Amino acid sequence: MGVDGNPEIRRAGPATSANFPFPYNIEEELEGADKLEIKANKADLELYIDRQILKNKNLRKVVEKSPSIRQDVKSAVVVTAADM
């Protein structure tokens, strides 16, 4: 039964594969919608990563033990973001 006896209205719940027909294609839903290209500056990405490391105690410990990981993470994120 739906909300207030209306079977067409359902309460919102977690988005799971059970909520969407499989395979779900978001492109069909967005057909005709305006598209925006969002890009992040390399320096902004690196600053964001540095801030996340500072905020997260576990990440800080890992980077303190192996400082080269910081640059490895930055490089991987920048390359991945460029390919998106």
C-alpha cells in the first residue's frame, strides 16, 4: 500500500537496484537535458587531498609512515579526474 492509501505514491527509501529497472540507463532519463562539463584544476584537487589527509586521523598516520603515498594519491586522482 502506498502513502495515505494511494498506491501510486510510495515513501522514499534507499536507492537500490530493486528500485530501478535493470539494466538502468541514466542516459535515457536525461535525454534532451542540458549537459555541463565540470573540470577541477590540478592545484585544487591536490589542495583538497591535502585537506582530507589533515582531517582524517587514519590517513594522516599512513602518510606519516610513508610520505610518498601523498604524491601517489594525488597523481592517481589527477589522472583519473582528467579521464572523466
